[in-house]
Amino acid sequence: MRNDIILSGVGGQGILSIAAAIGLAAVDNNLYLKQSEVHGMSQRGGDVQSNLRISDSPIASDLIPLGTASIIISVEPMESLRYLPWLSETGWLVTNSVPFINIPDYPAQDQIISEIKKVKNHVILDADAIAKDAGSARSGNMVVLGAASHYIDLPYESIKNAVAKLFRKKGEEIVAVNLKALEAGRSFKMG
Amino acid sequence: MNKLLLLGDEAIAQAGIDAGMSGMYAYPGTPSTEIMEFVQASPEASSGKIHREWSANEKTAMEASLGMSYAGKRSMVAMKHVGLNVAADGFVNAAITGVNGGLIVIAADDPSMHSSQNEQDSRFYGKFAFVPVFEPSNQQEAYDMVFDGFELSEKYRVPVMLRITTRLAHSRSGVARRKATPQNELTLPSDPRQFVLLPAIARKRYHSLLGIYESIREEKISSSYNVYTKRGDKRLGIIAFGLANNYLAESYRDSEIPYSTLKIVTYPVKDSLFNEIAKGCEEILVLEDGYPIMEELLKGILPGGKTIRGRLDGSIPREGELNPDIVSKALGLPVMIGSEIPSVVKMRPPSFCKGCGHADMYLALMEALGDYTPGRVFSDIGCYTLGALPPYNAINSCVDMGASVTMAVGASDAGLVPSVSVIGDSTFTHSGMTGLLDAVLKNSPVTVIISDNSTTGMTGGQRSAATDRIESICLGIGIDPQHLRVIIPLRKNHDENVSIMKEELCYKGVSVIIARRECIQTATKKKKSEATRKDNQ
């Protein structure tokens, strides 16, 4: 078993929480893991990504080779496209549809959506709205993780436990809201 | 045994704690910051009373670390690669004094300049100072090398460098811990003159250092990490240094490596290892992250040797970080590429956070400078460097920590009056204060704006040594109280701030304007943690 996952978004959007949840679940299943993160200047509103590799055999490189990633999980639609050179032919692209606009030349949304639809295996969802319905507008990242969970070779129960563990320090209420967001993403069906 | 999931930085920190370190010294700098942060947050470090306060800059950190070593205890000092330039005086001379307690200098390099001004390779400093270097290829080695680094350091009484790069610093993986070692007792050096580098003593110590450096080539503690693996295909031999070993393994993930390989992760290396691999193959491929230091050494300068491929002949790009695709290509292996990035995808450079005080400071400064010709704002290293980007385009330099003040002084000497310096609070106490003294001593017509967000912002909000001290420091250095102004960079104060800046720009001497408003990130974090605390009560 080997999953090479690229997480993408804009600095401050919470991709590292998604990475941490998958990481915890992987460790829970006694898998090998390498996860490369971006810290520093880009975190100030720039594009950020994380290479997350999980496997049942030892992993050599911290970086995923081109054309081999099994999933791109993105909390921002334009950012999901930036990593297409790494996505394998059979890979999945799972992304939030809500743009984060902090640059003057941000492209028209329909252009982005149409590029995403060109990817054979894609899931695009309004994670912000789904998160809001689930009780917390700030849990969009967990909605995206829920939607992507179908394509990660980890038991869903483990991912749920990991999310609960991740937010435990912040209180029961926060745990419940994030689990609800995860569940809502998981049950999302493309129209 | 249960493994911990740790960043490379965190693995080093945990190892320091487990290996009996008594003091950790550092100034924040990407990608090294998380080492100190981990030690600061560690309950074990707290119960072991490990000293772990941020230092004012890398030089003071280096010297404090050497002082702890003098007293017989183990210490580590961490910095980003350019921080080692600041600490270089202490670093190079610490090799001459040697150490008493074990001393590890962690230099975190940033090839491809993800968050830096250059991609200098700290292995050069190791060679330059005759300091042995460990270059871990993964998180586990990073952990283990701290233990072995301390052992090597105490056996030969020399400092040891641990060289990492961004990729390892900021990548997480499982790490198995070793049994903890107790801290050393306080013991002074047996030779009371060991640390007194008067020329007569320094000459002796330098002579002995050269001998030690040669002995370390054969030393098992370090050289056992370097592994020669002989294989059948003689067309190529591969020498891979540090992290490059992972990319090599990745390139042959689904098949066996056909060529002989030499894994090098500690320096200096015994020549026989190189001779052995060279003897058994027709060509050599050198894979190293950073400068082609070893490639140059292996090539020599005279023609007629073995063909050596690497960064110098274009087999590997001359600049930038290695990755699995570059290595595969150099090995003639296929590189798959997904689809291209669609043209609708635009660049998204970092930018000021919404509500950042630096942005309001720049808006005021741009208006205040409206009557002058452009090109007179010298800035510095920090979040406020983002003032270089549109829509501000407000600054004309960013060179090194503190250079804003001193470059403004030099430019005003040349006749560029007024010259303006924009520097952050933490950068000011790091290396701006001494430059301000130069300015005061010659009464340079410069306006120094200290954009004080009361934290070390760019690296994630570490304590700033300047907090609550800037006014007294400036007055102590000799700034005229009439020309020490404090403003609050908020939109509602814009007009007032512009007029204060205009007044000081006209003054033909040194003025300091402190633009003070807390970093929006740390302010939000504080609010959140207070709210959580109240909820839990």
C-alpha cells in the first residue's frame, strides 16, 4: 500500500491540520510516513503545499516524484491546479470550490472550474457552505478531508479517531463540530 | 519501541534533550526555528532545567553556547545558514579554542531559497573552520547524529556542525528514541589557557586542530555512517551526500540500483573511500544538495582524471534544491509528468496579513516621501520586506540583518539626503543597534523607522528582545529625545503619521520613528488562547 498525497491551499487555510489528521491515522495503522511542510515566508498569504507520503514499506524521499501522486487535496480551487504535474494519470483531485482571492489578477471562477473538470477523477465541493451547515464555517478543511477520505487507503474509523485526537485540546464542542464537518464531506455526492 | 512523529528540526531538539544537553541557544530563522521552539515547549527540558531562551542574535547564541561548553556542559546552538555568517567569528574561533563540554552547531541551509536571500552551503564553513560536519539524510539520522556528535565533540574536544536543509528540517517522519543520557557536571577545562587565543597559544591550538581534523577522517563514531556498497554494473559509480541518498533510493524504488554507491553523511571523509569507488567504475556521478563542494574537490583542477558528472557539467542543475526527478533524469531513468499547470493559474506571492501595521506604516511613509525623488528607502529582513511588492513598491533594499540602518548612513554620506531606514523591532536588537550608534556618532541625516510589532513575526511570533526596550535603547545610544517619535500605524492616524514622518525627514540629523502596533497574528492568537482559557474555567 502506498498513498502519495499533495495538500494545497493558501497560507493560513489549515492544510497542516488535514496533514496532521492523516498522519495520526497512518501512525495508528503502523504505516511509514513522511510529510514535508512549508514554513516561513510563504505562510503569509502565499501558496503553500505539503507532500504527505504513507506506505506499508519504508519511504525514501520526502518529496513526491512528478506524475505519481495518488491524490491532490486542496482547500482552494486555483491552488489545486498548481500541482497537476505531480498527479498520476489515475489520481484524484479533491478540492474546495470557494476561491481565496488575495491577488489582483485572480482568474474568473468558471475558468478554474472548467480546468478542474478536465481532470478525469475530480471532486469539487463548496466546503465552506457544507461546513457552515455542519455548524462551523471554519471547518471547511475537515469537509475537504471527509470528501477525500474515500480515496485514502486508511480505515475511515482511523481518520475519525485522528480528527477527534487532533482537536481534543480545544474542547468537546470543537471535536464534535469537526467530526460533523468530516462526516458531511464524506457523504458529499457529486451532482 | 514507539516512534515519535517528528520534523527533522524536532528530532534534533528531542535528541539534544535526550543526550544530556544543558543549554540550547538560537535566534529564530527559517528553517531552523522549530528546534528551539520544541525545546522550549518540552516538559522534559523544563524538568531538566535546560536553558532555552532566545538570544539577541546568532553571534550571542554561538558565544553563550561556547561558554556553556567551557563550563563542561553539553550545549547546542541553532541558526539558519545566513545566521552562521553573523556567528562566524565565534564559530571559526571556537574550533581553535576547542570545547570542554560537547558543542553542536546546527546550520539549517535553504537551497532554492524558499525563505532566504541566498543558498550558501554551510559545509564550506565546516571545512573553512576545520570543524567536522554531520549531514543527516533522514529524521532518524538527525536524531542519532546529535548523540554521536556530542560523543565526537567530547572525544576530540572540537565543536561539531550538524548541517541540515529545509527539506529535512520541515519534513516529519517516525523517530525512535535512545536511552537518555544525564547532563554533565560543571567542570572547568583542565588547561586554564585553552580558551585564551593569544597568538602564541592560538598557534599551538591551530596546529593541534589540523591534526585532529585529519584523525577524524578515520574515526568510527562519524565515519561508520558512510557506506560503500559495491555492485556489478561498472559503467557508473554514484557518490551521494546527505539527503541526495533518499532521492537516489526513490529513483530505484521498483528495482535494484545496478551501480556501486557511496553514501556520505559525515565529513571529513577518508580518501580511501573515494579511491575505492573510483577504481571500480568508469564514471562518477556526484549528488549533493547545495554547492558542488565535493564535486569540485573530486575533480581537482588538472585535466586527465576520471569523468565526474554532477552540477559542474550540467548533469544536475547548477543551482537549487535536489529532488527525485532531477536525480532520476541524471541517471537516465524515465520521469513521468502529470498534466501541465493550466495557464489560468496565477502566481500567489506572500503578502501582508489583513490588518497588518507594517502596511499602514508604509502607506504613511509613501505619502510622506511624495515630495522627494524615489530610491531612498533601505529596508531589512522581516515581514516588512513584503513592502517591496505591489501595490507598495516602497523599499529599495533588503540585504542582511541590520543593513537598513548602515546602508542609509552610507547613502546619506554619499549625498542621498534624507535616507530612510525601515527595520523591525527584533531585527533592530539583532543587528540594528550598533549601526544606529554609527549614525549618532556622525549625526547622519537619516530617518530610522522601527516598525515595532512586538514580536519576531516572519518566523511565527517568537519573543522579541526589543519589546518594551526600544525607547531606552535609542536614548541610551544618544538619539535626541526631540527626534524620537512614536506613532501608531492605523488608518485613522494616517494624516498625523504622515506629518510626523515629514517633520523628521526634514531634520538634518538622526531621527527614530517607532511605528508600534502588535502583530495581527500574535494578537489573534492571544485572544484565542484567552477565550479557550475562559471557556475551560
